[in-house]
Amino acid sequence: MGLLFGSFMVLLLLGMPVSFCMFVSSFFYMTANDITLLTLVQRVATGTNSFTLLAAPCFILTGALMNSAGVTTRIFHWCNKIVGHIPGGLGHSNVLASIVFAGMSGTAVGDAGGLGAVELKAMQDAGFDDDFSLAITAASSVIGPIIPPSLPAVMVGVISGVSIGRIFVGGILPGVFIGLMLSLVVYSISVKRKYPREKRATRGEILRSSKEAFFPLFTVVLCVGGILTGVITPTEAGCVALTYAAILGFAYGELSIKKLYRTIQESCGTSLSVLFIIASGTIFGWIIAIGQVPQTVTAFFVTFITNKYVALLVINVLLLLCGCFMETMCAISLLTPILMPVAVSYGIDPVHFSIVLIINLMLGLITPPVGVVLYILSSLSTVSFDRIVKAVWPFLLILILSLLVITYVPAIVTFLPNLIYGG
């Protein structure tokens, strides 16, 4: 195991992408231990040969199509009519729009890159500070991968063998809870700084915006409703959402054959990256398994930490640190096979732990030095990365507090899965 982790760290320090680090270090280990490279090929092929995994490229393309089809503008306008009259109106609209869009895209990057551009322009035009606008946009984008459909949830389910349907359903209440906590911060800051709010919408205005947003909002009904009722599987939900997004794009006149082709090309690049991460993680995880690393880590935890609540705190700190330095999908591939057995050994529900793991790593998207979402929002504005980092801290603290509540009150995660699937 020394060769595996040693070469992994050396390659990582040399600046090689984490997915390549996992693949190359696995190659070194197998060569040094006379394991036939045919096993490498077989394990890589097995890791990506999964019907469930088809959901990943489908949800990636769905999010891209939703952004291309003008859906984000209609959703944000509807949200503004619903909550815009609350102090800090557009900030609350920002959070609600992220919750709604989470039921379509399943990625924080998709939320920040698509919906974020619409939100930022609206908030700037209304007189909100750039720092505040960017901070709440970054913080609310974290909700995207928690509420189903969720690309990270698909990856965790595939790697750990935990039901993806249960993980999807388990993310609903935590996502809503985090949205409410963010809204409290928005309200507090807005009252203190006297940020503007919208005039309360009339029933007629709400009705008109609801009509405009009806078909985009129906995507959530198709995906989440279909999964909850058992009519479709998470994989089938991805295919349905993809088809529906394309139909909406052409119906609204926002999508052409040329634009569709370009969107598919861009999504294929993202999908291939995700699949390569999973392939590399599969062979790396297999070597970790045969080397009994999970058992060793579990034994270490059980020996030195007898209280599961302390263990959860230690795991949370570890995941938060990893999220700051590692790309989310790579972190999931690397850490899930190691930490899931540890969690189970303490009697922690696998679905509960899956959501805790996902939330932890999502926070890494808005923390330096990686902070992918922060870089995206910086590129969409004239505000520097450093300024956004400073502005996002109040929201990051409330997100960490929300994480702790979800960690130590597992019913927030497990209630709906147990209610729907039985527990």
C-alpha cells in the first residue's frame, strides 16, 4: 500500500489531475506486485459498465440544455414573484431558484454558471452590492447536488452500492433545510444594510409568471415525482428529463440544431471526465479493498474513537479539508470506499452518511484554494476571487452549522426514504 499511496501523493504534488493520479498509481502498484494488467482493463471496464451510471451523462446534458433553453430566466422570474417582497427580496429569490433548479440540473457548477448569470444581473440592477450578490449566488448553488436529481448522489450510490433512489429522496429535506438557513442570513443582512425588496406581487402577476414557468417547473414533477412514486428509476428520470429539456428548448425557440449539437459536444467532454474519474476510482478502490485499507481504517477508528458522534465530527473535518483541495467527483471516488465502511461500523445509516459526505464536499466548491464555483462567479463579474472569498464567509458558516445539524439529526435525511421505501 505504501507504493500506491506514495506514488499517488508524488503525482498529486507534481500537479497531475487526481483522476490520473489514481490511475497511474494503480498501474505502478499492479506492475510492482505482478498483477496482470488484464485485471486493470477488466476493472476499469466493469466500473463504467453500469446501467445506473447512464444517469450521469443524462443529468449533465439536461442541465446544459436547461441553461441553453432559457429556462433559468423563467424560473427566477417566478421565484421573484413568490418571495421578492420579503426584505432582501432578490436574495430570497436566488435561494428559491436554486432549490427549484436543483430538481433539474443536479450540479452546483450548472447552477452557478447558468442560473447564476441571471441572478447576478437582476441583483446588480436592483442595487445590491456585488459582493453580497456573488456570495449568496455561490452559497445557494451548493443546494443543487443535494436535492435530486444529483450527479454526486449517482456516483456515491454506484461506488458504495447504496440505493440511489434512497439517496435522492434523502437529499430533499436537507436541501430545503439549507435553503431556509441561507434565507435567514439573507434576511438578517438585508435588514441591516437596508437592501431593497420587490413590491408584493398581485395574484394576477403570480398567475402570469406561473404560466410562464409551468413547463420548466414540470421538469421537477417528472424527475422527482416519478422517482418518489416509483414510476421511473433514477436512470430513467435522467433520460426523461433530457428529452423534456430538448423539447422545451425547441418549443421556446431558444434551441436550434446547431446549438443542440454544440451543447451535446460540451456535455460529452464533462461526461467523459466523470466516467474517467469513476474508472480510475474503480481500480484504485479495488486495490484499496484487496489491501484491506477500509478494514484497517475502521479498526483504527473503533480502537481510538468509541463514540460515534465524535467519529462523525472527525469524519466531517476530514471531508471538509479534502473538499478544499480536491475536485468533488475525485474525492467521492477516493473517499467513499474508505469511509463508508467506517460509518457503517458505527451503526450510521448509509443513506444518511451519503448525504453528509455530499454536503461536505459541496462546501469545498465555495472554499479556497479550489473553490470552482467562486472562480466561475468571478469570471461572470468584475469582482476578484479574493473579494468573493471574503464575502462568502457568513454564508459558509451557516452552511457548516446546517451540516452539523444534518449530521447529528439523521431523521432529516432518513425520514422520507424510510417513509417511501420502508425502513
